[in-house]
Amino acid sequence: MKVFDFAMKMELDGKEYYEKLSSESADTGLKSIFSSLAADEQKHYEIILALKSGTKFKMVDSTALEEAKNLFEQLQTDKSIAGSLKKSLDGYEHARKIEADSIKFYEDMAEKEDNPEIEQLLLRIANEERKHFNIMDNLCDFTLKPQNFLAWGEFSNLKQL
């Protein structure tokens, strides 16, 4: 039972963190993504609560990754947003670590589970957490892209052979 309590707290903490990121974001697309991630964490909380109480629960797949893909396509065309993202980079990196820890936690829980249905449900949650990790990882990469891109002026006028 303590494992379920820990998982529920972890999900509520994640929800609260994404709500904080959403409220701090000036970009409406990012607000939407963070709100979607917070909703996913709430859904995970409800699933774990149902497992704890022995109630049946049907898991609906997250749409956060598809929404994020659309956002990143928009961000590629709006270069002005990258500067404002840098001040939130530490928060994105922290969210990425939280998601990585969540993936490991749910995979470990699934490995120890005897009931195949519950094992599959835990693996589905781990997979959604992996999608969340990928979103945050891409957001970190996008934010750091100008810093990691190397373009020297002295090589810009070389002709291709």
C-alpha cells in the first residue's frame, strides 16, 4: 500500500509542477502543453487510486505528445521564443529528471507485479511518462539549440566541391 501512496503523491507533485510551469509561461502553446501534462498526471493519480482501492479503471491514451509536435513545429518558425525559454531551462531540466525517475519507478513496479493486467497498466503509465520525458527533452534541446549550434563565419563562404 505504501507504494501506491508514494505513486499517488508523485503524480500529484508532477501535476502541481506542470501547473506551475503553465502559469509561469508567457507562450500560449507552452501553457497548453503543460496543462495537458498536468491533466495526464491527474489521470495517472486516479489510475493508481483505483488500483489501490481495487476498483476497475480504463486508461485513455494521452494526446500530449501530438500536441507537443504541433507546438515544436510552430516554435521552429518563431525564433523569438527561444530567448524567453532560456530563463525556464532549469525548470524544464528538472521536469525531465522527474519524468525519468517516474519511468523507472513504474517499470520497477510492473516487474514486481504478479497480476498481468496491472503489470500492463503500469507499463502503459511508464510509456506515457516516457512521452512526457521526450517532450521535456525536446523542449530542453530546443532551448539550448542556439547555444549548441556551431557556425563560424570564416567557414560560411566555403563552396561545396
